[in-house]
Amino acid sequence: MMEVRLQAQEDEITLLKSSLADALRRIRLHDQLLPLLKQQLIAVNPASARVLNQVCCSDGCPSSRKLSSSSAYDVIPHPATSELSDSVVTKANGHIGSPVSLKQRPRAATLDRWTQTEAPLPGQNTWQDRVPLHRRVQSLQLEDALPSGQPAVEGTRAKLHRVPGLEEEDEEQEEDEEGGELSWTSSVEEPIQPTTIRGLQRDGSCSPEELGSPSGSLRTSEQNLSAPRSAPLTPIHEGEKKKLVRRNSEKLVNPEKQRKRLDKKAASSANLLIRSSSLENRAKEMVASTGSPGSRRGTYNQEQSIKMFIRGRPITMYIPSNILNYEDLKMEPPSERLELDWVYGYRGRDCRANLYFLPTGEAVYFIACVVVLYHIKNRTQRHYTNHTDCVRCLTLHPDKVRVASGQTAGVDKDGKPLQPCVYIWNSTTLDTLQQIGLGTFHRGVGSVAFSFADSGAFLCVIDDSNEHMMSVWDCSKGTKHAEVKNTNEAVFAVEFNLSDSSNIITCGKSHVYFWTLSAGQFTKKQGIFGKHKKPKFIQCFVFSLTGDVLTGDSEGNILTWGKSAADVKTLGKGAKETLQIIRQTRAHEGSVFTLCTLQGGGLLSGGGKDRKIIRWSADLAPERECEIPENYGAVRTIADVDGEELLVGTTRNAILRGTFSDGFVAIVQGHVDEMWGLATHPSQNNFLTCGHDRQVCLWNTEEHKLDWCITLEEYGLCADFCPNGSVVSVGLNTGRWLALDLLTREVVFESTDGNEQLSVMRYSPDGSFLAVGSHDNFIYIYNVTESGRRYIRSGKCNGHSSFITHLDWSKDGKYIMSNSGDYEILYWDIAAGCKLLRNRFESKDRKWASYTCVLGFHVMGVWLEGSDGTDINALCRSHSERMVAVADDFCKVHLFQYPCPKPKAPSHKYRGHGSHVTNVCFTHNDSHLLSMGGKDTCILQWRVTGVESRERLASVSSTSPYTSSPEPGTS
């Protein structure tokens, strides 16, 4: 509420400033018109001009002082009646007279716009007595210079008319028919005829004394209708200086130029003049009800424009002409739905022991909120999707069927922390068997392990709290058996002893702990490094066939731990046995990230810096080794398939399959850093992604694989395919952009626009133009030739006050609609030279080739109540123009019907991402939707299902509140 009140105060200040600007603008206008009037008066009658100067300068000013705009609005008071000047109201917008607007005055009094007087009352002799306070306004007229008794020439009749440029008000701020004020100025419709001028000079009856007489201009409304304009004026007495002089002028020399100038000025101030008075209600309803009339001149009713508010800022949406009744529009979720079809990527950069091979021939791993079961031979995927936030750890039950997976806490859309938990589920049916520890763990679950000696009756969990609490749970009942504080240092792994479920081992930063659980209580023994160098990290451990513990550390060593008698001399009599290093084996250069035992007693180790996989015999003698390619990163984890074939997870989020003899190939690949750029091919089953890892990747949606990948010098943020499908353009973070040939992967063109990051690339429908939106607030337009291989900059759209976020082309390729970071919606005429269309009302029926702008009438309903403007990162309309997909900041993908112009429109919501969803895009035939996560580095491919038949669509459209004409944006 305080924010809203502050906004209200700022708006009031802005209104005052704009009113002052209007007054100054009109004064400047009259300043320009006044010299023209004087020149004409001199040409007509020099004596009249001298009298006019005397009238304006009679208050003690030198006679040589010129008539100016400052004197034209000054009230020259009589000494005896100086209070009269206080009653005369000079309006800030240039009106002179009473506060009553011109349109509210009686019609008879407004027929003669030059004088506004009333009939004198009986007994009133003086001008002050005869004229009421609210009508004491007097003006000189060109007709007053005519000889007495000579009728005025019809062509010289001066009238008040609207100021050019103010007649067309800004489309967002319309004045009501009753409450708005009109702006008027005076002009002579036709030049004075030469015969009239000669008559004035010859007759000479218009004496200086006759000019300016109050009685000559104070007529009743009835007299204005009948009395001749050339009636004689009574002499003005010295000291009777109590008149307001209204400026008069002839027509502008260049009315078109003046109109354009005034249009521009009026647009800047008129936007601020009319604002919603109920600012307090903006805190209660983000998407407001109908606003001011939606027409340029107030002739349309309120149903033709709608206002929505984002962070207190009003955004006007104009209702298309084919919508008969906005209130009757019914918002329903679309008949289409989404099913998760494929998951691209693997989380190996910061997680351990997260890859296992199932007897069903499937590899189980996770990324984002999804646990993936990938059948290696069939190349199919199944997905466990019950997690509500990012999965952090995974373990396999001794029966090779049940799986336990733990997730991080995360936050909801209101910023409140969500409770982490562990799910135990069946890998065959994907049914959830148990939910462990909801409301118990803090921040998230870091490590999980099943017991072995008792066939997996217990589950050990270590959370991500400061103390890294370790707890043991009964898997069948879901109850906690014991709990203990572990350590304040990072914990990387936990396992039960293979032969004794009461013994648990943990390792992490600079420690190896051996725990014993008895009667619900834990006792701890710390591994003694003795004469060996204490490594910074103990990365992993396994059990040998003899029961020894083997650890891999950050020094590249494999350490064998065993029990030894206590050193009585050092520890004293009665000291218990200790766990010490009995053997050290040099294995890798750099860290040993993973250890994996083989069925015959052998051992596999994976290195970090050297990227080697080494096979060891049971007595730790090296047998074979191989090195994985550098572009896949270091070895993160190893899973044994059949003793010969291996699965290898890497730190660059890839899963490799292979053998020592045949080498390894990637079966799963993904990005390794935040992603933003996404584009689908216009005619093929391909899509392109780019992100902060500087990789540009082309994917195949049909074969679910990576076609090719290149690495750039800078990271990409946006991309778009040329309509012919042979070239794709990628915008980078430095303002540079590239055009790549899809077949050769070569750069066919590159350019730089500004020095800030590019946020959107968009080709026109026919491929003849490319629009590049930048964070420097400009949209750069290029002419495209030679099938997308030659570009020439043809213009720049300048008008946004913040960085460009989204833009779309019209179907005819002549116009652009764009959004910016400060929630503006602007329209541009590209064919007219990147001209900004200030009247957004004229674009309400325009049809758009694509719809990715997050602000607009047709997608207004996608915004949730209370959104702050950054909650929706991207949206995309389907090619069929029946649905729109939305990527939000709360890890969700929404599917709305299109159009969805009413607040709180219903939608289908889908989870799977573990961070903000940065982009969404439909494939060329709308068969699939691609969604891209930010920090989770995950790409989800959704299958679109439940498409309605054309017959049902026809029946629905017949009852729609739309007219028979096609919807805006439809073909």
C-alpha cells in the first residue's frame, strides 16, 4: 500500500508538470501567432495598430514596447476597482474567463466565440457593474476596425477552433465527453478582402477612440446574434485599463508542420494528464478492470479498452473489432495437453554417484526434477516426475528394483521454502512406495544409501543443513530410527557396511568417519591418516571383497583402510582399536572422482584432471586404462553394465557408453550452464539452443539426439531460423551476432550492433528482414538477401526507454510489435522507415505471424495475480493459433488457450524444471513443445496430445462472442 501511495504522489506531481507544460506550449503557440496579427493590422489600418499598442502599453510602459504574449493575458486593473482583476480566471491551459468550460456554456453565448458577455442589469451604468465576474473578458476584433454601419465581410469572420494536433489525443489517455476540456485558438478563416481594406482607409470612421470601448463589446447573447459587428465603440478613458486582450491570428503558414509538432508535444503530456484516480485499488488487483474510453476522441465505449497493471504501471490493451462483447468471453483451458516425451541432459557437473544400470536394460539418472530411465538398446525413456524440486541424490536398492531419490528444498512462488524429502519408488511401475522425512530435512537431501545386510530394510539420509544431520529410517514404515549430527564440513558420500547394517561410513572434506549404530545411538570413529598426507577431500569410497574400505581422494590416491590395535604407548592403557590407512596406491593425476567394484573383485577408478578410467585387479594392480575425449569433461561416475561394457557420467553433463577396447560414445548430452536461446526449424524436426557455456547445439526431436555442437568465443542468448531453413542467426552477449550455415556450420555473416547483449532475433515471415533486439534499447533492422547469407542494415527503431525483451513481425512483414524491460508495448512501421506508431489503437486488429511478446491483449490472461513483470520469461503461440505456452519463473510450463485476454485465465500446468524456465517454442507442426531451463541446464520435449476435431472446433466457434471474421492473428 505504501508503494501504491508513493506512486499516486508521483503521478500527481507528474500531472502538475504536464499541465504546466501544456500552458507553456500554448503560450508559445500564441507568441508565434501574435506577430502575424500585428502585421495584418498594420496593413489594414495603421491607426488601429497604434491604438492596440497603446491599449497594451498604457500601464506606464513605453509606447514603443511591442505587443507581446505576456501583456495579452495580463489584466489591466482600474485603480478604483483593482479587485476586479482578482476575479478573472486565467486557466493554465490557455483559456481565459470563468472555470466553466466552453462546452458547458449556453449555445447562444457560444455562437460568437470572440466575446462572452451577459446582458446588463437595470440600473447598472458602469462596465464593472454590468458585467458579471465570471464573464468579464473582452477582446479586440478585426471587425471592430470596420466603419460604423458597414457589415462585416462573411469571409473575414473569425472563429475559435481546436488547436491543430490537440484534436487527436493520445490513444491511451482519452477525455470523457462531459469532463474533458477543449483547447481553442482563434484564426481568421479567410484573408481580409482588399475592398474591405480600401473601405476602411477611405471611410476613416474607425477612430482610435472607438477601439477598446467596453460598451462596444459588451453585448448580450441575443445582441451577438442580431447586432452588426461594426457598431461604434465608445471612447476609452485614460486610466480605464481593465481589459483582457485575446490574441488573434491568421492561419498558420505551414499547418501540416505545425500539426505534426503539436501532435508530438501533445502525445508526451497527454499520456500523463488522465490517469486512474483509484491508485489504491492497484494493490488489490494487478489486472484492473476497464479503464478510460478506448478511442482517440472518446466516441468508443469503455468495453473497447482494458487496463492491466504491473507494479502499479497501467498498460492499456485495445480490444479488437471482431470481439463483440468482452465480458462474455469465456476463458477455458485448452483441449490439448502436454506429455513429457524426452529429457535432454544429465546432471553430472556437481553431483556424485547418480548413475546406475538396472536389470531391465535401463540406465537411471536424474536432471532437474526428473529421474530418467533410459533404455540403452531401444533408445526410449521413462520418467519419474513426483519430485517438486531439483533431485540431488540417487541410490539403488539391493533388489535392483526399488530406487530412492532425494531432492532439494527450493522455494514456492511466494518465496517460502518448500520441504525436502526422499521418495522410494518402484522402477518398474514408477509408483511411489514411500515418502521419507517430509518436514524433517533442512535445505535439501545430499546423500542417501540403502542397507545391504538386511536386504535394504533401512535407508540412511544426510541432509544439507549446517550440521549435515544423518538419520536412519525404516523403509517399510517410513519412520525415523536414529539421528545424529555429522559434521560442519561438506559430506560427499554415505554407505552401509555390506555385512553389518549397524556400521555406516561417511566421507567428505578432510574426513572419513566410521559410525556404529546401537540401540538408537550413534558412536563415531575418525579415520587416522597417520604418516600419510591428509588430503583436502575424500571424494568417494567402496568396499572390497575382503571387507576393507577403499577411498579415492583429491590427491589422486586410492587409500585402503583397516583396523589396527591401539597404540597403548601413545593413547594409554585401555585404548580401543583404530581405523588407519594400511595401503596407499597412486592412481590418477588430480582427484579420484569415483570408484566402482566389479563382480570378479576388480575395481574401476575414474580420474578428474587426467580423464582416465583405470581397471584394477583385486590386489590393486592396474590392468587396463583409457581416456575419454576432452570435450566431455572429467569422469564423474561409472556404472558397470556386464563386466565389460560401462556407462560413464562426466562433469560436462554427458553419459558415455563403451568398452576399453572400442572406446566410448555419448548417448546423453546436454548444456553445462544457464541457457536462454531457443529456436525451432521452420520445416524440419530440429531445434537449436545456446547458453552461457558458449555452446550452440542443433538437436533432432525425432531421433532425440544431438546433431552437432560448436563452441563460440562468447555465449549466445537468442537465435532464430531464416524462413528458408538453411541459415540460423545467433545473438551473443557482446552485441555481436552470427549467421550460421546449418550444413557446413560455418559463419556466413557476422555483425555487431551496440556493445550490450542481444536479447531477441526475429526474421520477417518472408525472410526479407531481420530484426535484432538489444539491451541498448534499440531494434536494428537488416535487409536480407541471398537466402539469408547477406545482410545490410536498413534502419533502427528508436523509442523504447528500456532494453528489448520480445518482438514479433506482422503477417505482411511491414510492422513489428515489441516489449521492453519497463513493460512497454510499442508498434513500428518498418516499411515507412522504422517509424514509431504512437497511436496503438490502430494496431488492435493487426495480424501477427508469431506471438512471443509477453504483453498484449491476446495474452493478457497469462499473467498471475500479483505478478511483478518478471514472472513470465517467455511465451509462444502455436502455429495453429489455438494455444499458447508460457515459461514462468517458478519452474512451471503453462498451456493456455489462444487468445486468453481475460485475467486469471485457466491453464494446464506442468512441472519438471528445477529452476526458472527461460524459453518455450513449438515445433513447426505443433506436434511437440520445447521448454528450456535456466540453471538446471535441462531441455524438456513435450508431446502435444488431445487435439480436438475440426467439427467440434466449428461448433464451439459458432457460439463464440467473436464475430464471423477471423481472430486477430489468425489466418
